[in-house]
Amino acid sequence: EIIFVKAREILDSRGNPTIETEVVLESGAVGVAAVPSGKSTGKFEAVELRDGDKSRFNGKGVLNAVRNVNEVIAENIIGMEAQDQYLIDKTMIDLDGTPNKSKLGANAILSVSLAVARAQANELGISLYKYLGGLNANLLPVPQLNILNGGAHADSGLDIQEFLILPVNFTSFKEAIRAGAEIYRSLESILKKKGYSVGIGDEGGFAPKVKNTEEALSLIVEAITNANYIAGKDIFLGIDSASSGFFKDGYYNFEGAKLTSKEMIDFYENLLSKFPIISIEDGLAEEDWDGWIEFTKRLGDKIQIIGDDLYVTNIERFSKGVELKATNSILIKLNQIGTLSETLKVIQFARFNGFNAIVSHRSGETADAFISHLVVGMTTGQIKSGAPARMERVEKYNELIRIEEELGENARFAGINVFKKFLK
Ligand code: PGA
Ligand code: ZN
């Protein structure tokens, strides 16, 4: 039974305020959870409540969200059983009463939702991933490591936001992450040698002012080779275009040109012929449904096509995407929708429809590694948590190393299996 709920304002990895909530149960079990924050956010995400008071954090304070937890949500869920996650989440959704959680704030609601789950796992004395997934929770994910940053996350000048490496040909998560870290450092050496900056972006990847997408990918392939791995066998490549950021008035303003959806897809098809790319996220914009349908028709049997801003972890938008065959995969971000239960339903729906689901961090993060437990608990097989550097990114990977160790010989690494359908 929940006896105490308290929220506070803390800082995220960018130095912006965010919310952390503590939930205490009658038994003494405690759950604490902090929520992350995006920068290249989708237009249809649930509302992250910010104070707008310019005298504090330039308007980004979250004291109203904190107050909503301490003064509104607390009195409505105190006395409820922490095991009743769905009922607690529904209670908060009803209290809010808006379709996008704009009254109480998705940040306020999510901090409570996650803290409740943690408190209940602690009450049972089991790891969070086991609470979420039980005996089935034994699959360690392929990490999508963002080692070169562009778009809204860096001043590299690159239009594509994320250049990702996906270590697949390994027998454990630990070895996969080791390869990722070695390649990250190998990329640093190459950049230095070529006279590029080794400064980093919001997600810990390097942010060199390279010419374009092709040069960025070539540098990464070279880094993979120099680290003694084989690109296209041990390591695949992925990109997150976050293309809503360069879509305007029906055109993609990309690398100095004004492209139609079709020309954008042509660009990706050409990239696939030159680089071992297995995954493209938000290749098209959040409102370009017709473009997405064409994209998936043309390339959906060769690569993982992920909707992030397109779906915003929202079951209605996702159902539409499934029906239209707009993608073959979905990115999962808890704070895009605002409760654990709604997120679990979206993951289940993905599974029923044969879609890959990739659990993701945000560009503004905290030390909270909830997503590491979510990805193992729900056995989705892939996680995206930035570079293998900067503690708020690394902590998610380190938690997975700990989980793998706890599972011992029962642990399985997802590896190439999650991409099998694209490699016929
Ligand atoms: P964001 O970026 O957290 O800034 O929205 C992450 C992503 O687009 O995947
Ligand atoms: Zn994205």
C-alpha cells in the first residue's frame, strides 16, 4: 500500500530541470524514478509541463509538475496497492482528463508511474526487469550506439541527427558493448588524425564538421575496420534522420537540396547500396504518411524502418501506421506517452503485428536506468541509449551488464536474430 509520494525538481544531462518522484509503501519499500526530456521532440508527444516563468531556468522549471504530484496525484493514489499499476496509471490519466496529459503534465504522471513500479519490485525483493517480465525476461538487447551526432543534438552541421552502430555478431551483451566502445575510441583517433574536432553532442557521439552523410558513414566504417571488426557482419549501421526537423512545406531541405519524399527515399536506397545499413529511423517526417507507405513498400523487406516522431509511442498513431504499413518497427519512449501501462500496451501491439520495438532514451537524460529493465522485461531485443560514453548514457548499458550477470547462463543476447527477416 502506498503511504507517501513526493516529487522534486532535479537537473538532467543538459542542465535543464526535470522531475524525480519518490514513492514509499507501508512495508518500507521505496521506489524513486526520474524522467528524461527530448530536444527533437515529436509534435504529437504528450505534454511535458514546463513553468514558463522566465525568471527560473529560462522558463523550463518544473515546479508546477512537482506541485501536481505532491498536491494532486499524491492524495489520489495514497492507499492504493503498488501492484495495481494499471489502476494507478488509469487513476492519473482520469485525474488529468486531457488527451495529451497537458493538465498535470506527462512528466509528472510518468515520474509517479515508474516510481510505483520500482517500489513494487523492491517490495517483492526482485529486480525490476523480473517484476516486469517474470521468467520470460532473459533477452539482452542489441544496443544502437549513437557515435556521431548531428541535427538538433550537435553543431556538426549534419542534417542527419544520429549515426548508429549495431553490434550483432556477439554471444553476449557485454562483448557487444565492448565492441561498441572500441569502435567509439577508434573513431576518435581517425577524427583526430584527419584534423576534425572530437567535441561531442548531446548523446555523447562526436560532432565533427564533416561534409555530409556519406562522409560520416565512411568514417564510421573505417573506425569499425581499424578496431578489427567487420562492417556488415559483426557490426551493422543505422541512422536516425529525425527528418521532421528539416521537413518544411512538403519538402525535405536536405544537404543543400529541396527533396520530395520520393527523392528522399531514392537517397536512402542509394545509401543502402554503399553501406551496411540495417536500420533507418524517422527517415521521413511525422506528417508524411503517404511518403512512409512508399518508403516501407520499397525498402521494408531490406531494412528496419522505425517510426519515432511518427508514432510517439501512442497506440492510436501506431495502429494507423500498422494498418497503412507505414513502417515495420517502432521506437518506444516512455515519456512520449506518459505512463508505464500505456507503453506496455504499445509494445504488446508491436509484437502482435510482427513489428520490431526499440526501447529508447532521450537526448536529455538522468542517471535513471529504468529503460534497461524495460527492454529486458519486455524482451524487445533492441535498446538505443546514445554513445558508449557520458555517464547518463553508459549507466543504461552498465545496468544491462549487471542484468546479464544476474541472469547468468540463462541470459541470451538478441544478436542478429532481431534482423533476420531483413537478411534473406
Ligand atoms: P530527442 O531525440 O530525445 O531529442 O527527441 C532522440 C530521437 O530522436 O530518437
Ligand atoms: Zn528519433
